[in-house]
Amino acid sequence: MGSSTRAQAGYSPFRRSLHRLVRQRSAMIGLLQLILLVGSTLLAPVLNSYEPTDISPAEALQPPSAGHLMGTDQLGRDVMSRVLYGGRVSLRVGLIAVAIGAVVGIFAGVLAGFYCKWLDAFLSRTTDVLLAFPGILLALVVVAILGPGLNNVMIAVGISFIPSFMRVARGSVLSTRELGYVTAAHALGNTEQAIMLRHILPNIGRPLLVLASLGVGTAILAGAALSFLGLGVQPPDPEWGAMLSTGQNYVREGWWMSVFPGLAIFLTVLAVNLFGDGLNDAMSPGNR
């Protein structure tokens, strides 16, 4: 253990964090699971020959078999094909929604933490108001205003993430701007914009990266919940939440219609959380 610690001493902070992440068994399990899930959705045409929207009434509500590994739904559509293609939609919702929340939230948080005074007060009060609403309720309000649809769901879920990113970014900037190297940059005549871009932003990335990694799973759940309520992806396009909503009406005749999309959501969120927790442990200040 002593030799391993000495070997890491010459590493950069990034390499030390990466080394700790690789040694996190749960994080590696989550990462492998994520790779398999993402790979299966991308290779959907190779893994399954059925189109997700092809209707075959003669094969309606068939249980899992060699011909249809996950059975068929009430219209005779192959459930496995719909799960694979629906994964593309759910993963896209998770990634894009977090990206929207991160870009807007980090920008607002950096401005609030760096310039302070009236701008900080205004943005902080706005964030407090948004945080008073549960994330899914805020997303529901936004999508009710914008209307149903995949793009509107991604925007709505993304808006619900803005307060979290804004608060973390603001707190990180407030603690970083008082450090010695920022004061030295001021003394050397660097502009505020240069200090923000060159010195502050690169050093607040770790907590924001952890928040983003954990937020993907929450965004997938929120997107699935909105689609379950009929506000997301519209028929006949496949999406896990929408498939759950349809499957609840056929629980007795076709349990597989609900079980497999529900299992896909569970495994994806579990994989994201395992990796996110491992990333958090690897990057926590106590382990540096």
C-alpha cells in the first residue's frame, strides 16, 4: 500500500482521481453496465430484426418466446425492439436535460459567485424560489406550458436541474475566488473575464462533474415519468415511460409489457448511480 501511495504522489490530481475511480469496484460495475446498455441501444438493428413500430395483430400479446424474446404488445409489436429503441430516447433525455441544466446553471452560478452584490442576490433568490418546487413538479409545470413532446420534455427536465447546478457552482466560486492564486492573478493585472475562464472555472469542475453524472439517472426517471403521464414521447414512437403506461392496462394478459421496460429503467438508473457514487468517492477532497 505504501509503494502504491508513493507511486501516485507524482501523478497529477486528475490521474490520482482516475486511479481511485478504477479501483472502485461498484463504479466499474456501473460503467460496464452502462457500456452494455448504451451499446445495445446503438446496435438495436443488429440485435433485433423487428421494427419498433411494425404492427402484427395476429401476434398480439404473445409471451416471451424464441421468436420474440420479450414477447409482443397489444398490437403485435416486438417488445424487445421497442425497449432497445426506446433506450435511445431515454438516454438522450437524460444527457441533453442535464446538459441544459448544467450550461445555464453553471453560467448563472459563476456570475453570481464572482460578481456578487445585486446580481448574486437576484440569482440566489430566483434559485431559492425554484428549489421550493420538487424537480418533477417544476418539470410538469414547464411541459404543461410548452406542450407535450420529446423536445419539450428535455427542456422541462433541464430547467428543473438549473437550480442545483447554479447553487453548487456559486458555492464553489465563492470558496475559490478567495484563494491565493486568484488574488495573485488580480495583482498581475489579469481581467476578471480571464481570471474566471483560466483560473476559476477549471478548478470548480469536480463537484459539477459529480453532480452531472448523478443527475443523468434522475433525468431519465423524470423523463420516463412525464412520458408515463402522456406528456413526453407520443405514440407510436417507443419510450420506456410510455411503454410502462401502456403496459399497466395489460398486466394480467401481458405482464412482460411492463416488466421489461421497467427493468430497463431500473438497470440504467442503477448503473448511472453506481458510477456517479464511485466518481464522487474518487474526487472527494478527503481522498486527495
